[in-house]
Amino acid sequence: MPIVFEDVLRKDISSKRFASVYLIFGDDSYLKNYYKDALANKSYDGDPFFNLQKFEGDCDLQEVFDAVNQFPMMADRKCVVLSDFDFEHCAKDDFDRLLNLIADANDTCVLVICFDAIEFDAKRGAKEKKIISAVEKVGGVVAEVNHRSITALVKMLSDGAKKRGCSFSEIAARHLIEISGNDLSTLQNELNKLCAFVGSGEITKETVEQIAVKSVDASVYEYVKQIFAGDVSTALKMLDDMFFMRIEPMAILSVAASSYVDIYRANAANIKGVNKADIANDFKYPKNKLFLIDRATQTLKKFNSAKLRLSLEAIADADKSLKSFGADPRAVLEQLTIKLVYILAKGESV
């Protein structure tokens, strides 16, 4: 069975027709935990004290094995949940036990294995492929749960506002996603806040701008956008706002640097004559981040190789300064802002 997505999990939960093993991974923490809990709560019968057992982290896999193979108490089916077992750094014997645990799956127990804090790379990891293969051999479900598409998120926000007696236009909903990010938990919190603010009215783009909290990424992207536009005063004002919001200086530098790295990759791809799909595949861009490649490709028009090299050197110097003892983070980032604008305008270092 190929890797599936959340629609299959939703269908199994709704129909209460469960596989013996579920393997859940992906980039959306909220959804992964939602489906893990939904499977756990819906798949067992009888008393949860006896028929629902949960294990986490560096647990003893023998205990998990025993739990899976114990018959449910006065019920037809039980559920065992294993979260974030560190398969990558465990002993070989423990990894083999994990594979055997999956291989011994039976009809009286639903085993849910979820990776949230532990990274699970289904495409490149050798151990991950062995785990997936073991699940598939017993007819289990391998589900990759990623961030929902922009269209799906817009619909969720619109429907959610309607249930609360408000209206939320597509333009305003997209703006919320743009400034607050696509994390479901964050969007739900912002939606509740916006609906409480407008009462039974319309949530407009202006309302979102006024009320919603901007994510770190969104704030820094807007700051970098002003650098690319050569607007020093606005960029410095945004930097001041981020310090007021107590955003960590290294977080600001990291996100800003990532924008330049995206441009560097776009430049390298342009020189080699490869396309957007190749960049996404080679550098493992998730589907919800493909817009970064488009943004970098457009911004590349402002750069040549020399400007790009000088900009990256200035960012590297700022990184060293921030990590050195006694440096003033605000001064370091203000100086970097001026340097980056100057390099883009003049093609040389300050």
C-alpha cells in the first residue's frame, strides 16, 4: 500500500474500520497528534484503563510488545500507541524489536506509531524505509500528514467564521495565513480572536492586519522585502518592531539568511539550467514552502553573483558577531541591514 494522506485516516476513523498498524509522520504537528488521538480514542472497545495503553520516547519495547499481544479485556479490540521512539539512535536489538513488534500485529489490537518530535524521513532514511516496509507487509497504513494547502486552510477559516456568526473573505483569510503562518493551532487561535473582535460582522484584511499576530517568519520576510526594495528606513523600523516583540536576534538573522540562501540556490539552478522541481527535490522543500522558490527566482533579478557573494559574507559576519561575547544584537542587525541595502544598490561592501 502506498503512502497515504489524512483523508484515509479520516475515512477509517469515520467508518470505524481500522487497520492493525498505523504509522503517522509528516510536517504538521497539530494534525499528527489530532489523528493519533482520534485513532486511539475510537479504535478500542470497553474500558480504556485496560484497552488503551500509551508509550513514549525511550520506553521498553518488550512492554509495548506485551501490551500489543495481550487480549483486550471484555472487548473485541484494544489500542496501543507508541510515540516518538528514537529508532535512529537506539541499539540494533531494539530496532529489530520494533520491526518484530510491527510484524506481529494482530486483529485484536490497533497499533498506532507516531513520530512528531523525532524526525522521520520517508524518502531518504534507510531505517525509515524498513519501518515503512514492515507496516506495509502486515497491511497497515503509512500516513504522511503535512500542512494543508492554502485553499483548504482558506475554506477552514471561512467555514469556522461562519459557524461563529461571522464572514471571512478569501482575501482576508489568505492574508491571515500569510502573516500568521499555516500552523492549524495558531490559525484556530487567531480565528477565535478575530471572531470575538468583530462579533457578527465581517473579518476584513484590515481587521486581520490590526488584530492578528504575525509569525516570526512573516515578520522577517517583510523586513527582508524592504531590504530588497532598498528602503532602509522601513527595514530599520520593522527591525525595531521585532525587537519590541522580543523576537530573538538569532531567529531574525536565521530567517533573513534563509531568504538569501533561497536566492543562492535559484542562482545556482539558473546557471545549471535546472527547474523549480529540481530545486525543491534536491533541497527537500516541503510542498507548502514551494512559494519560497518562486519568490527567490523573482528576487534574483536584483542580484548578480558578486552582490550575492558579498551579501552572504555580510550575513556570515553578523552571525559571528551575534555569537561573540559582548556584541550588541540590535547594533549588529542594524549594521547588517544597512550593509545589505548598500551591497544591493552599489555592488560593493560598505
